[in-house]
Amino acid sequence: MKTIQKQILFFCSIFLINTAGAAVKLETTFVASGKTHKLYYSIPDRYDSLKSYPLVVGLHYCGGTALSYRNSLTPIADSLQMIIVCPDNSSNVIPDDQLDIVTAAADSARAAYNIDTTAMFLTGMSCNGEFTLRQGLLRFYPFAGIFPWVPWISAKKEFNKYLIESDMPTVLSVGTFDDNFWLLMDLFDSLKAEGADINLVLAPKIGHVEIFPEFGSTMIKCVQYLTTPDIISLSPVEKISLVNDEPARDILIDISTTGSEELCVSVMANSDLFIEVPVVVYDPANGKATVSITPRAGKKGKAKVIVEAYEKEGGAIAQTVFNLEVVKPSSSVFPEAESTRLLVLPNPANQYITIQSTTPIGAYQIFDLNGRLVHNGIELGTHAEVNVQSLPKGKYILTTKATSSPVKFSLK
């Protein structure tokens, strides 16, 4: 015990702060980087030393305190029976050369309580949310997952600081009104594109703040993604582009599970300024969910859409996330033939293209720039989703019976 005390821990005092019936809140101190720091705990009220508990280390934001962040994270201790520990760094960001502030706090908890060392997690907000994400991806401590809240990143050029190919289980949690929202969405897309084990949790109409009524439930959902079994899968969705004068678009998503519990499905978008609130209908017999998205006339913009499938009684949860763009007809750079407007979206495309026409498309053909026919089909409606993932990257020409003017598009 003396060795442990010398390296990581010195308890000066412990104060009981709350009453029975909720998580027990404790205050103590520890030593790291040659300084004594305050350390704040939330312990499940019926803590049993014979039972091991998951651990969450929480890092306050710059200008904030560990006391406040511990209080905000306490619903995790109440609801999930996890131990919360928050080291205080005098309202400052934790320097990269002082990682022991984090590791010593975690080791202090392990010395004082029976911690399940396979279930330790790290979170942090704003400046220390950025620290959580960047350092957590490097696996500097045996955390089983990280869930930064509104990490502050000032520019896209800073993405090269992150180990994008990391396999650290991560949940990025962001308020949809956060000033940094779209920069963080770009980072999420970059991580996802490299195959990162990452999920996204959004807090609707919340900015860059710690105190709001849904903070606890937001963090609990993050932990749920990190701790529940990986038994549910949803098919991916490519970026969706809509013209704002078209009717609702239905998006079909395959959902499967190896569990026995009944599933529920929900959908949310970060904004309803240019689309109606999305609606989802789930058919468990066929394992398919239909998401209906209706653009608002005259509006344009982009959105992040999350479709979640979760067990009604169990704890398993999974998601698919996709980008959505609504454009105005007048913004189209595609040519019109006679009275017919023909669009190919998105452009450039990846695995799928959507052909849209104001009149029935009929037969369509896709040629490469050498004039070779590479794909053809028949669509009797006014729009068609075409799988082009077998075609190599490059530029192509689309012709249809709906118009005599060809449309150029490219595959990336």
C-alpha cells in the first residue's frame, strides 16, 4: 500500500455530501505532476466491496470545475451503477505532458474501490473533450471506450492530430446548436471512413454547455453504446440529395439482430429547418425500416440523420448515420431539355446515383467518355436509385428517354 500511495494516491480527507437514496458524493485529493489536486467521486448508494464496478473518469471543461462535472455525470452512477471520478485541474486543459492527472485519478479509484478494469471509460468536455478524443484514440491507458462531449476543435487542419485509424470504441456526443457542430461532423465522417468503431449521439437544440436537463440521459446513451453487446446491425445509407420541390423520399434500411428481444427503431435529424421531422416505420417481420423524409418547399441546407435500432426491454443499441442535402431547383447546374428537368444526384457519387426527372424516365443508359455503354435500365417513374458501385471511378454520361440532352456525372 505504501508503494501505491507514493506513486498515485494520498487521501487527505473524505466528506459525505449527499443523503441516502442516491449516489454517494465524495471529495478527496490526489497527487499528480508534483501537485495536489481535488478529486470528486459519485459512488452507487449501495456500493458492495465484493462486487466490481465500471468506472468513468470525467474531465471538466476549461473554466469549469470537477465538482460541477461530477454532479452532471452522477446520473450515470445512479442509473448504471458505475463509479464516477473527476480530477480537478484548476479550470485548465490537461497538458499532453501531464497525462498522469488522468491515470492517477483512475488508479486512485482502483485503489479505493473494487473496479472492473475491463470496463473503464473516459469522458471530457470542450477543451478536455478534445483531450479525451485525441489522447483516448492513442490508448494511453486501458480504457475500454471514450465518449467526449462537445470536444472543441478550432479548424479542419487539426484533424491530422488524431489517430484516425484507431480502433478505440468511441462515441462522439454533440449538441446540435454547438458552434462547432459541422466541424465535428466532418471529423466523425473522417473517422467513420477509416473504419473507426464510432457512434454519434446528438442533443437536440443544445449548444456548447454542460448544464441542461437532458445531459444525464445523453451521457447514459453514450455509455450504452460502449457497453451493450454488438448484436444489432443496420444497413448503411449513402448521402441523400433532395430537390426542395419534390415529394417525400422513402429510404429503406435493413435491420437484423442475433438477440431475442423485440426491437424499436427511431430517427432524428440535427435540423428541421429545411425538412419535415423524419418519420420511420419498422416492419419487424421483414426486418426493414422505412424512413420518410420530406423537404420543405423553398428551403435548402444539409443535415445529419441518425437511425437507431434498440431493444425494447434489453440494452442493445445500434445505428446508421447518413448525410442529407436539400437543394433548390434553380441551383442545379444540370441542363434541361425541352420542358423536362433531369438531375443526377449526388455528383460526384459513390455507390449509388439518383436519377430525377419531371417526367417519367423510361429507358436510361450510362456511357463512359469513350462512348461504351456500361449500364442501362428502365424506370417508369420520375426518379430511380441506381447501383453504380461496379463502375470504376471516372466521368460518365447519362441519357434517358425523358430528354434528348445528356447529363454528365462522375464517380469518386
